Amino acid sequence: MRTNLIRTTALAATALVAALSLTACGGGNEGTRSAGPAPAAASNTEGKAESTAPQMPETTAPPTGTPAENASTPARGKHAGGNGKETAHSGTEKAAPAAATARTACTTANTTVTVTEVTRPINHLLLTLKNTGSGLCDAYYAPRLGFDGAQSVFPILEDSKPQAVVTLAPGEEAYAGIGLTGEPGQGTLHKSKNLSVHFAKRNGSTYDTPAKLKLPAETYWDDNGFVTYWQSDRATALTF
């Protein structure tokens, strides 16, 4: 009985010593782990946090204009072609060119000329030039007159020169006065039935084809007579 008690006590003492030894070894291992593996675990956690964070999109400058304009307005200098591709474009629409107005000298081709007798002043005739063309015509200088039987062009009255060339629109008229004679008794009278009217060019020369007119009955003229420059109104043409 005593022997069993001693054996039991010895076994208990041995078990206690073994337990204390295990406790001492376990404490040393924990101290070693706290200096090494712990930081590594923390580092892995930080890396995982960075990789899972949401990525922010890059910012761009806000478009100018309204949303509707930004959606429908093409880029400057381009427009969408029929095949969906962008094609070059000037960016500015050109206005259609205005129709050019035809302008030339007044001639027998674009006018009509008439001659009439007037009561005032006496011994005067009036030439009327009408634009029958489709564009403007300029009545340059004075008409060059030729009475049948005359040896030279009828004299031109330089004092009647207007400030500007008379320009006629379609349907408009110009006028020239003809003083048939000078002072009574100072020249030889000539009787004529026909009158040729030559038109002047811009450079002062004349066109070859004249207008042929019938003169009023009993028309007499002398070398002291004159013809005025083309005027824009009848009254001025008969002033001289």
C-alpha cells in the first residue's frame, strides 16, 4: 500500500515537471513569431487593400454649349458624309454670286433714236435716245450728225458737256438738242430730208453703223448750227 502511494506521487511529480517544461518552450516560440511573421502579414493586408480600391476615371474639360449643341454640332471644318465618315468642309457657306449687270455703250444695236420738231426754241430739233436692250448703256459724248448733202460732221456744242456720262437703264431715255441755224443771215441755208446719227465710243471714236432718220418736212440748217451732248432730261437739252 505504501509502495503504491510512493509510485503514484513520483508519477505526479514527473508529470508536473514535464508540463512546466512544455510551458517554458511555448513562451519562447511566441516571442520569436512576434518579431518576424507579424509585419509580413500586415504587408500582405495593405497590398490587398490597394488592389481592391475602385479606380477613378480621368477627368476631362466640360464641353462648351448646351448638351443638344454638343450632340449635334460637327467639329469645325468638317461634316458627316453619307457613309458615316467625316469629310473636309470649309466651315463657311459661300453666297451665290450676284448676277452681273451687262453694261456697254449705247449703239444702234441696243437703242432706238427719234427726231422731232419743237416749237421752243425756234429752229430746233430734239433727238430722243431710248435704251431697248436688257442692260445698262452709256451715251458717250454727243451724237455725230450728218445731214444729207453735208461735207462734214455737224458742229458739237462743247459748253453743253454734262458733269458725267449719261447712263440708261432699260427703257430710259437721253436727249440731245439740235440748233439748226446760227444768227439769221449769217450762213447759207441747206434743206435736208435725211439725217444720220453716229454713236460715240468711250474713247471718242465713232461706230461705223449710224441710225438713219427721216427729218421733219422743210428742215433747213446752216454751218453755224450745233448739236448738244447727250443729256439726262429734255429741258436741259433744249436750253442751249
